Amino acid sequence: MSTTNLAVTYQDIAAAAKRLEGIARKTPVLTSGQADKQANATVFFKCENFQRVGAFKFRGAYNAISSLSEAQKQQGVVAFSSGNHAQGIALAARMLGVHATIVMPSNAPAMKLAATREYGAEVILYDREREDREVIAARLSSERGCATIPAYDHPDVIAGQGTVAKELIDEVGALDYLFVCTGGGGLLSGCAIAAAHLSPGCIVIGVEPEAGNDAQQSLRSGEIVHIAVPDTIADGAQTQHIGKLVLPILQAYVKDIITVSDGQLRTQMRFFAERMKIVVEPAGCLAAAAVMHRAFDFDGAKVGVIVSGGNVDMESFGRNIALAKPYS
Ligand SMILES: *Cc1c(COP(=O)(O)O)cnc(C)c1O
């Protein structure tokens, strides 16, 4: 597949890495003898649950806002999100002295509303049943003239997310496989570009929830497939379709997209807590669950796994852990 005319190049990721230096955390790469045994491979977990705001979204948000012109920064930014993107934008905007407006559904979890306000953003609530996000977006941008920063379908966001794989490969060297959690595909497309450049021959695989395999359908059919909001515990990957800029990047650099079940995600959450002593949200377990359930025959290979985030309220964490079957 052609790599010309893609929205993002490796140079964009290298530039994003420069902007993020000393700003984003250089997150740890963890290993586990138990994980290696279970996967029958050498596995490196890149732990973005330790990133600022608890997920990789801070990288793309900061890269996108810092790339705006001074005039655009004066006007502020707007984002639509009830999840980690909201907090990433809120914190990045505050660090850059830019006003952020976050549009969130009025039934978003109270914890997420509070966290977004704590990072200094103005939160505008809307009724998911009765109001249209697009109408609200159009009104905000005409009233305030501010730039909208989408959660994944934006070149500077994709470039920022790609710095996750760049850091991982810079630290551990070339990989045979790289598994990446997938929702709208911003993280996957950025990481795939970085891997193609820094570790040629590395096989890049996206992993999404079984209940919402739109990215898999889209990559396999070559057209963006839209689905209803998927019923899965992986709330960070409950997207209904991948991005327009994302699809051609996946076609150029991603071998396949596979799925895991909610049960497999629970088992992985438990493994991370019990064996590796880390709290990982369900969406953050997607890539690891595929590897630990041996979705591929990668015996003896060197495998990178992106752990995308750790934001989960302790009540639902407890419920999921209680329901989890251990690896046997
Ligand atoms: C946003 C998010 C994802 C999905 O990322 P995309 O770029 O939309 O594919 C996965 N995991 C976590 C924790 C997230 O916040």
C-alpha cells in the first residue's frame, strides 16, 4: 500500500517527541517473567497508565495545542469527550496558557467531570438524548472562533500518540511484533508509523473490543465501517468508527486488527494488579490480553505491548477483578 500522501510522517513524530521532551512523562517499560512464560515470548509493556492524566492522550493533546498559531491559542480550544481526551486537553491547555472548553454529556461519570474541571477547563454539559454535538460544536466555533481538537482524527494528535512507540523502541531496540490498543485508531496509526521507521519488519497489530470490531471490519474491507456504541467494559475504546486520516495509515502499516472479549480484559486487569502491581483500565488491557491469550504464534519473539491508560474508578475496578478468571 502507498505511503505517499499520508497525513503524518515519521518526521512529524520526531518533532512531537521534541515538543514533549521534559513535558510528557517518559513512561516506564515493565517486564514480567510470568507474562513471558504465559505468552512464550519476551514481552515489553510500555506503561502509559503512568502518563500525565493517566493515559497517552496527553501526548496528542499537548502536541496539537502547542502546534497552534499564537492567534489560535488566544481564541482557545474546544474538545468533545467524556473520557481521557478531555483530561488530556484540559491539562495540556492549562500548561500552555490556553483556554479549553470541553463539551461532555451530562450523564458522564462525576469523577471525570470533576477531574476535567480540576485541570482548569470550562465544562459545557449537553443532553446526549436531546442535543446534537455537531450543532454545539458549530455554535461554539462561530461564537468563539476556537479550534476543535478531535480525539484521534487529527495529524498533530496522531503524531503525538506515535511518540509512545518511538520511546518504547528507542529504549528496548527493534521489535518483532507491536500490539496496540485501538479505538478510533489515533494511537495505532501513530505507533505504526514510528515502528515502520525505527523497527522495519516489525509486525504491527491493533486490538479492539470484540463487541465493537469496526476497525477490524474497516481495515479488512478498505472502507470506514460505522457501528452503534459497542457494549463493552473498555470505555476508552467505545468509538463507533475510525478516522478518515487513520484508515490509509492502517492500510500502509498495520498487518491486522484482532479482538478480545470483556472476559479476557478482566483476566488481564487481574494479572496486571496481582502479578505486576499496576492498575490498568479495561481499554488499556486490550493489547496485553491479545498477547497473553496467545492470539498469534510468536514463540520466542520480541513483543512490544502498549498499555494505554489506567483511569478506572475503584468500584468498577473491584467489580471487574472480582469477576475475573485468572490465567491458568
Ligand atoms: C483513547 C484511548 C484508547 C483508544 O485510542 P484511539 O487513539 O482512539 O484508538 C485506548 N485506550 C485508552 C486508555 C484510551 O484513553
